[in-house]
Amino acid sequence: MKMVGTQVAAARTAKNLTQKQLGELVRLDAETIASIEQGRRALMPNVAELMDRHLGLPGLLTVAAHGMPEVDATPPWAEEYMDLEYTAIAISWFDNQVVPGLLQTESYARAVFGCRVPAHPEAEVEALTASRIARQEILRRPTPPTLSFVVWEAVLRDRLGGDAVYAEQLRHLRACAGLPDVTLQVMPLGRTSHAGLDGPFILLETPDHQHLGYTETQRGSQLVSAPDEVSILARKYAMLRTQALNTEQTRGLLDRLLGET
């Protein structure tokens, strides 16, 4: 998808079109054009045909779109969240199952997707892994979003992928914990109260300061926009942060776990 996206971007630039202008020609918004060009969303054949027509290409994008592997790296029900995540100015993430996707190493992400039942085909595991790692580009921006994570300690003790993958993931988390725009806290085992028993969720703030929530289930997801529902998730997250280890304690726990590897 990245190669096709690069072709779209090059052809658009050659025609001196902005992403918004190209989007208007093919009936998509600028954010979707950006997602296609960055390889985060597949180029659909019908859209490719319109792009070929308006960009003066002899069917090149149409051929590329039809030749793409039949692997949906981003499930359709998650695409809207992915686009919002890419442009968010603040993200708060609670997870009690796996390391949050934005903090996963490539090997750990591959191990997570490899645990799926029924099993993903190998090509799909690789496509999903590449898509997840590509999302982490937002951490490397000159001005990244403000990122807060609360992770249950059990997640840090599971050894998905084996000892080598586990050790690499711990080292990566320890490095991320030192980034200026990242706050990482661990919810310790053995607590007598826990504000996140209903499962993982994400809060994000858009560039126009809209506050949204996002949750996933076994077979789908929900983007939460109703202010009262977002407020409930925000209150849960605030409580989780008071119940979790603080940032210094979290770094100390990671150092102790690294000493045990």
C-alpha cells in the first residue's frame, strides 16, 4: 500500500494539486487522500480509475489497485479511528490485554497478530504488523501529540513471542517512558479497586478540540462522540491514573523487570 500511496502523491504533486483539491475531484476528503498516500488506507479500484482520469495517467493506478494483495491491513470498522489518531493532538490509552499499539515493537506486534484464533494467514499478519508500526510515525513528529498510557502490570509480564521479544519490548517501553511527550503508568497487580474493569479504551482530542472515545470488542469497535459518554470514559481514565503507579515508580518497575530478563 505504501508504494501505491507514493505513486498517488507523486502524480498529485506533478499536477500541482493539494490533497484537498484531489479529494474534491475523486469525491473524498483530504484526510482520506492523506491516508492513501501514507499507505494507511488501501486505494480502491473505483477511486484509482477517477485518479487516473484526473491526473492524466494511462491506467497506472487502476492496475496497481487491482494488483494489491487482498489483505485489509486496517479493518473497515477501525479506519475512522485510525484517521483521527493520525491527526490527534492528545491521546490517552488504557489497555489491560496487550501493550498499546503505538508502543509495540515490530516483533511484539507480529506475535500479537499471530495469537489470533482462527489464525491469520502469514501475509495478513505481515500486513497488519506493517500497518501498526506505520502508525507510530506520529511519535517521531517534530511536534508529536501528547500521549498518556496506563497499562495493567499483567501485560508487562506476559511473554508473547518468547523471551527475546519480551526483553526487546520491555527495553522499548523503558525508552518510550523517557520521551518528553509520553507519560507511561502501570496499574499494579494486587489492587483492591480498579476503574478499568470494563476493558481497554482510548480517548483522543482532535485539532479542533473535539473530544472522542474509542473502544474495541472481539468483533468490532465503537467510536464514542456523545459528550456524556466521553465524559464517563474521561472520568474512568482520571481515576485509573490515580490508581496506577506514578511515572517514576513505573520506570522503576520496568528497570526491575529488565533486570529479570
